[in-house]
Amino acid sequence: MSSSAAPASYPPASERYGGGGGGGVLPPHPESEEAYEGRTLVGGLHIPGASVMYTILGVLQLAAGILFIIAPYKMTELFFRSMHLPHSHEAIDLLYEELWRLLGSSLFAGAITCYALKVGADRRLLADPTIQRLQLGLLWFALLAVVLHLVHLLFVKTLTLWGLLIGAAVMAPTLVLPSAHLGLSGGFAYTTESLSTCLGNLFAPRRFTIPVLLYSLLTVLFTVAGLAYIILPKLTLKWVIGYHTGKPAAFLWQWVGAALLFLFPAITYTLQERALQGRLAQTIPKVLNVGLLVASLFQFLELGSLLVDGGVHRRVLLPFLFAHWLLVLLASIIGLSSSPHHPAPVYEYEPLAAERAGAV
């Protein structure tokens, strides 16, 4: 039998070198980004309108972040009762400007996270643990922010009604939308069922690479920093900025702490998990790294200006916080520089024509 009439059991070698339609065995590497993300479009959980709603939520958070950055003094007047505002001291006004900038950078990260959820909704991934984790991060961030607003309005007597309305306009949709989708996808059960797995991956990862170590470290550092901001707002504010102005500044500091405690750890742990899987080059990890990059640049510049202007006198936490955001910047750059992995071809033994004829 001639080689042109070879039986179907011997497909051409070019079809078995890793990328063709044959049945060649591939090495144990992740499939290409195009193959993986194309496959996720088939099946999965689809919630009508979810993509549009996450787009709107992202635009809302982006607009709020821009407003907080460009109009910090007006926001201060609207949010806090005039009796608590010492307008005569210029340095205190500067403190509010710095705090609103830090809060705005956190909202930018939230807006970009919403875009990642929009991508997940487009690809029918709303039941995927990665998407559910990001939804939980947004949900708990918004819930804690709403609680802070109510406490400072009703009990601390710092917030104005306008402050509550503006804050609720941003945080209430951030709370409601992920909650609704988590209820539809069963994501609330994921919180308890996978906690041990998350802790295991965080403190005992299956492999050690620079991105895995960076994202694991940042997840822990974000959680610790967020807890410190919320539990000890005046003390940590004094140790970072050098002074505090009482309850209004503590409220903004705690709002930033809510993002550090829930939103950023959800992002960094998701990236750590994708780094373990070798999937940092996919769309959602790329988007999340952009969010870290944007937030870290704002924080890096703000904290860097404090270091240059006043040094570390009475600011014992400032160098550590500056180094933390420098690590965030480094991790985001490393993550964004990750390229898609294309498995190397597997070269097999190609039977000779005489061997194929003998097999028949």
C-alpha cells in the first residue's frame, strides 16, 4: 500500500504536533487563552442584563472617584456638619484633599473590578468561583461602607444627610447588584465552603513563583492594613499622615480601610490563584492588574509626596505603607507583562511508509 493511502489511524505528523486537530498528547500546561476563553462562552450561567448593569456600576464608581479627586473641598462641605469643620486651618483642608484622593483611587479599583465582572458576565462565568469572589469583595466593601455611613450619621453625629445620600448613591448599588447575582448563582455558599481551600492556597501554595509570592503577601498585607484602618482610625492616620482632625477624617480613613479589607484582597487572591494556574495572561487577570496599577499609582504618588515634604517624623507607618504600595505596583507590572503560554509541540515517532503498510 502506498503512503498516500495510509490508514486513518496514522494521521499526518503535522496534525499531532500539539496544535492540530489530531489526538496528540499535549504537555501538562494550560491551554491557550483563546481556547480557554472561547470555551467559557459555551454553557455557564447567564443572567440577562448583568453585563450592562456591571458597566453602569463601573461608570458610577469611576464618576464618583473622579468627583472625589477634583472636588475634595466641596465634598468635605457636603459630607460633614459645619461644626466639625475647622475651615480656618489650611493644613486640615489639605488632609481632607489627601484622604479624598486615596478614597478616589480605591473607587477606581472598584470600577475596574466591575469591568472584570462585566467580562465574566459576557462569558457566562457568573457561577465561576473567581467571579463570585470578586462579587463578594465588592459586596463586603459596600456593606461596611454603608454601615460606616449610618454609624457616623446616627451615632457619631458627623455625617450630614447629603453625605449619606451621596455615599449611598455609590455604595448601595455596589451592595445590591453583587448580592442579587450571588443569590442566583449560589455564591454565598462559596464563602464558607472554600474558606479552608483559600487559606491553604494562600499560606501553602502548590508552587512558588514571584507573582504567586507577591500576590499572597499582598493579600495578607491588605487585610492587616484594612483592619488597622477600621479599628484604629485616628492612631493609624496619625502614624501615616502625621496628625488627624477628629471624626470626619477618621470616617474617610475607615472608608478607605473598607476597600483595603475586602476589595483589594479579593483582587490579589484571585490573581494569586490565576498565577498558580499559569493564567495571568487572560483577560480578567489583566483587567484586575490594571486596577491594581491605577490604585497603586495614586497611592504611591500621594504617599511619596508626604515622604518628600515631611519625612517620617511622627509617621512611623508611612515608610511601610509606601513600600506596600510599591509592591502592589511591582506585582501589577509583572502581571501585565505575563504573556499567553503556548504549549510546545510534542514530537512523536512518525512511522515509516513500510511500517504503516506492515501494520495493515
